[in-house]
Amino acid sequence: MMNLDEFLENYSNIGFNPYIVVSDNNQIPLESNEDNLDVLSIKNKEVNRYLKEKELKTQENNWKEYSGYFIRAKKNSFGSVQTCFLTSSKGFEQRVQNIIVVEENAHLEVFTGCLSNSHGLDNIHRAITDIFIGKNAKLTFNMIHSWSRSSKVYPSTRVYVDEGGTYISNYVVWDEVSMISANPVVELKDNAKTILQSLSYIHPNSDIDLGGHIKLIGSDSSGEIHSSAVNNGGKFSTKTTIEGLGDNSKGHIDCNALLLDSKAVVSAIPELYSKNDKTELTHEAFLGKISNDEIEYLQTKGFEREHAEELIVKGFANKSIERMPDIVKEKMRNILDKAKEGF
């Protein structure tokens, strides 16, 4: 687990502005109304007014104490936002509700990091997130976790993509964590597109479930789910679903897992539902250990076995982030460079 200084060194200064920090269940310290971008506390009265005016329905929230943000990228604009979730005390349960709206023809990129400080053991993070992407708009959402080894994380995410819109999610879990259970649901209208990509390192005491559910409602809509995991003795599962509903819709699921330990458990369950004879859905998977041939080849080049395994893991990770934005690649390469030999 990174300490706060290391986290800020690694994840700040990436050029995204504004930078929102959500600490425990406190309200965000920064609100801004700019020409192209609104950033408000989720409890700001303007948020409910906007949701009612636009008739946007969000997930139910019955919490009494919670925090969170409202981000709106205005029509025809381009913007970027960095967010950070922090928990500071042992056994604390953080509850956040977030809403992101990307209006027609707007383009927004979000970079998010999560962190518990050295006292934040046994913490729980619960998040309700609703995302609305307008016609021909685009959201790229990048998430890198750095919770504590005993953290439990339960996000509930719903995404609605209007005609011609695009939603891309890049989700990275590399530091040790106790549990993550995530199953985002994305609904697509005509000509809309989504790509859900995840890369995970599963430590011996980790239980990580990274699924995804795409509903190809509109004609010519498309969705992809790409799951990659390096499992060093924990439990990893990915239950992914694509429903083909619209004419000429297309969907694809793939899962690749590299097993480093005999105790590693991987469960990959792809579900494809064709509800229209004009839809095309496919899936593929690879689950396996490091090849002895690869290790022996590297040993002939002078590498020790542990260093050879490290190179193979790094190669697997680098291949998994090829489709991700440069900022995610850069941060992941920094993490990999600092990783111990043999992981």
C-alpha cells in the first residue's frame, strides 16, 4: 500500500484540472462553475434541480452520511478532471454518491485514484455512480486502486449512453486489497459504443470480482469487455454479460489470466444473450500458468528464474494496457518498474 506522499507523487501532477479529493464522508472542498465544466458537491441543491430538469434517474441512495461529486461537461466542450478517494481511520466505512454528465458533443476524461493511509485498515468503500453520456459525446474513465491490504470495495455503477456516444472504462487493481466486487451496467442506444477494460494483480489474500454487463439496445451499437489478471494465489472471478438487442449490434468478451501459484483460483463466466437475429456476439478466454519454455528461453539469455518470471509478468501487463490511454500506461509502467522481482 502506498503512503499519502507516494500516492500524490504518483497520481497527481498529471495535468488534469480540477483535482477533487473526497476524504472519508466529508464534503468535497472544491466546487467550480466554469464555462465548460461544473464540479459540485453531490449535496448541492443545483444537482437535484438539474436532474429534475433533464429527467435523469439515478440509483437509490438511503445513506444518511455520505459524500461525493457531481461533474457536468457542458455541450460541445472538452475537459479533464482528476478525483481521489481517501479513507483515514481504521474500520471506517466511506459512502459516496457520484454523478457524471457528459452533454451532447462533449468530451470528458476522468482519472481516479483510491487510497487508504497507514491507519486506514479494515476500511470499507461503497460507491453509487451514475453516468449519463449525451448524443455523440465521449467519456474516458480511468481508475487505479491503491487501497490497504484489508480494504473492501463495493462500487455500483450504471452508465447510459445516448446515440453515437462512447464510454471507455480502464480499471486497474495492482496493490493488495482484501475484496472488490464490481459489476458495472452499461446501456447503449443507436450507434453507441463502450469498451470495458480491466487489469488486476491478485495477491494471496485477495478476492476480486470484476464483472460487467452491456446492453446493446440500439441498432449498430457495440460493446467489448476485456479482462486481464495476474493471479499469485488469491481468488479472481469475472462474470461478464452482453445482451444483443438492437439490429446489427456487436459484442465481444475476452478474459486472459496468468496463474503464478498453485493456490490461485480463477473463474471466468462469459454470458452472451442474442435477442435479435441481426446481432453478432463472440467470446474467448485463456487461463494458464507461465510457460516453462518461456522461462527456459530467458534463462538461456542469462536471466535467473525469478527475474525471468518478473519479465513475463511485466510483458503480460504491458500487453494488457496497450489499448489504454497514455496516462494510464505511464502510471502502470512506473508501478511495474518499482515492483519487486518475483512479485
